[in-house]
Amino acid sequence: MSVQQESSTDGATEALEVWIDQDLCTGDGICAQYAPDVFELDIDGLAYVKSADDELLQQPGATTAVPLPLLRDVVDSAKECPGDCIHVRRVSDRVEVYGPDAE
């Protein structure tokens, strides 16, 4: 699958969201290096997603939107993550398109 937001039948791009499974996070920080506007390491040594207004989202399963300009960086984060814990899915049907559970 190419690294772009998926097109719907009407030609519009589908919104994507990302979340991190902290139970699998190794705290390596690769995600924060690739996409610091989306990911951040907290004082517990684990990575979390951030909201559009830069707030760290620490609730289990918290998601944040994937900004189109940062999509490649978010996908690279998911591919390079040693913990295989970054999940990118379509908002519309919650199907994972990048990450360990992608089809």
C-alpha cells in the first residue's frame, strides 16, 4: 500500500488516526524522532500520541488524527517500531491500514 491517505469512492481522502499500545512499547523513541508532532515519550519512558494542540494523551487506547503532511513519518514510525505497537487506522471503519494488525 502506498503511503498516502486512502481515497474514498468520491475521491476525498479518508481520515486516519493513530494509537500506541503502551503494553508493547519498548520506549525506544523512534516514533518521537520520526514524528515529534504526533508522538512523545513521557516520564514513564513510554511513547504516547499527542492531540492537535500538543497535549499528551495518556489514556489507554487514546487516538489522534494523522495530519496528511506527517503521514509518511507516522507510517515510518509504525514500520520501524521495535515494539510493533503503533497502529494507524481509518476513522470511518476503524480498519488498521499500517501497523502490526494491518491487512
